[in-house]
Amino acid sequence: MQVFSFSSADKDKILRALERPSENLSLYREKVQPIIKAVQSDGDAGLRELTRRFDGADITEIRVPSAACVNALTRMPAEWMSAVTLARENIERFHIANMLPASAPVETRPGVACKTVVRAIERVGIYVPGGTAPLFSTVLMLGIPAKLAGVSRIVLCSPPQKNGEIADPILAAAALLKIDVVCRVGGAQAIAAMAYGTECVPKVQKIVGPGNAYVTAAKAEVSIDPAGAAIDMLAGPSELMVIADGSADAKVIAADLLAQAEHGPDSQVVFVTTDESLLRSVLDCMSDQLRTFPRSAIAGKALEKSVGILVENLDQALDIVNLYAPEHLSIQTVDPGLLVENVRNAGSIFLGGNSPEACGDYCSGPNHSLPTSGAARYTGGVSVETFRKRITVQELSLEGLTTIGPAAAVMARAEDLEGHARSVDIRLRSLSRL
């Protein structure tokens, strides 16, 4: 971990150190274009060949029978069922509480009635990574809000293992949520299949879910094609920023940083503190914990690009938070709640030493699909609203048309759109004859 002192290092130097590990997305987009074209032209046959090439798996059937998902659910141990049931209940409670209602009708002028109605996206695709770890929690985090939104058909794609099967925990979670279609296909080819449709993979209107650089590049490609599909976001490597004062526990912070670093060698963790002795202790604790860490090689690689910053006060720490815009922000100070009001840019905030980011990943309730790579400056994470759209409705009475029609005609002519103006004028002339 690189270490800086805010008092001795200039701001630009710290900002350069905070730059995320770069991924040349344009390079990956070039690589996925032939994959997408192969799926478009060859359909299921193309998917089988690409799965053989990239996943080393021979698949005959692309769709997983619903009975296979149910069977996987019956094989899960009781402690898994108990934990997942708790997680499901919490995710549902949080997302129900945060659903936005349709707007109440408003009369902007006498006779001009306007309102908003909410409709679910009809067909949604969920991508669930299954490479280095079977991320069944992603099924819950994406499937639950989609169900709550009222999506009528959910298609789930996840890469098969070498034996051609999707990992049991992913299938079990799909069965628990009654996901409509489950397909054993991953990578860019899965994104293409959901965006354009094949014989076995239904075409969807929006694709959500994280993935590697190839998945992200494929999502970018299909999202700019009118014949493709919309997406939730372009997810990058996972990241965590911890800000702490001298009251924090060094062992806990070290564990939090390592937990995030184990996601992948391109993950980034940042530790910001007002206490120099705490900074040294956290570095020592990370070294100690890394010795027995199961994914030490991955975490160690991520730590090479990670940053520790000593600041003079918490105001400086908050400045760094808002500049960096972390996916996850852990605040471990005497009174962490006092700092929330001044956090403008973050995906999800975890307050106090009793709030591990790992609980947010799985079961506290809020969504773990969050903006990365600084995207928290302008967007938030997945919610029920990700799977819904808002449609405005407008109705003008004779009085309303008379009141606002002339203004519309004036503005249309000011924009040299005579046809717009005439469409109003013809109505106003008809009214004048009454």
C-alpha cells in the first residue's frame, strides 16, 4: 500500500495515486465485437462454440430446466437456507420501503392536468458471474427488486463450470426467486444473447449485473445499438474507502480492507485517517492477516495499487471521499453519523465499526450492485426503479388549450418549427368558431 501525508504531499500527487487501475475498455470492445456478431449470426450454435472456447465446457442444452434449479435448492444445507432467507427478507423490506410512488396529478394551469404513471420493464436479463466464485448473492440483489418492480419475464445467464453446469448456489437462488429462464452461458456471448435473442435465450429490453472487462465491454456495445438492450451501468473493479480516527480498531479496518481486496487483483482499497499510529497499526495488521489469508495472492496484488492517506482532520478526509466517489465508504469514527451529511459522492455508506461492508454485500438490505470508477458522482446503485420506467400523462381541456396554446405556438415559431405551431393554431381556430 502506498502511503501519503496530506500535509507533505500535494493534492495532485494524492489524486494521481487514487486513480483507479485502468482498463482500456475500447480495446475490450474491439475484442467482443466479433463475439457479438457470432451470436447474432449463429444463435445457439454460436453460443455452444463460444462456451467451448472460453469456458472449456461442452453444453448441449443452453437452458437449465426449472426442475434442475429446484433440485439444486433441495441440495443446499440448512444453514445456507437460513442465511439466504434472512437476506431475502431484508432485501425485500429495504427495497419495498424505497419504492417511489407515481406522482400525484397536478394542474399546472387551469385545465392543464399532468401526472406520472409507473410501468415495469417487461423483459429483463440478469448476468451473474460464476468464474472465480459463484456469486449467488447477485441473484438476490438483482432478482428481488426486478420481481418487486413487476417485471413479467426475467432471464438469467451465468457461465457454466467445466462440467457444463452452473454452480448449485446460483441455481438454488434462481429457484427460490422463481426466475423464469436460466441459461448456462456467460461472458460477452451471454450479453449478446440476451440483447438480441437466440433460439433458447429470449431477447430482453434491459440487462443488469456485474462482470469482467469482456462483459462490461459487451454491455457497452449492445447499449448503443438501437436493436440491442439498455443496461444498468458499466461496472468496474470493486473498491472500498475507509475513513477513521484514533477510536477505530486497527484489526477490524485491516480485515475490511483485505475483504475488499480479495475481489480481484484490480480491486482498490483506500484508507484515510487522522491518526498516524492507527495508520501504522493497520498496515501491520494487514501484513499479519495476509499470511493466513485464503486469497492472499489476489489481495496482495490489489494492495500494490491501494493507498493510505494521513490527513490533518476529518474535513480533509471528506474532501478526499467526495473527490474519489467510492463504491463503498466505511466511516469508523467516534460519531460517524455526523459525517454523512457532508458525503456527496458514494455508492453505499457503512457507519461505525459494527457495520462491515460484507454485510452489505449479502444481507443487510440495500443493494450491492453499486457505481464504481467514480460513477457515484452522478448515479446510485440498483433499486426497484432500475426495473421501472415513468411515463408522463397530459390532458388539456378547452380552457387549458386556450390558456397555454398561444405560448406553445410562439415558442415553436421561435425555434423555426412551423409545423408545431400550426398543430396548435388549428385547434385554437376551431375553438374560436364555437
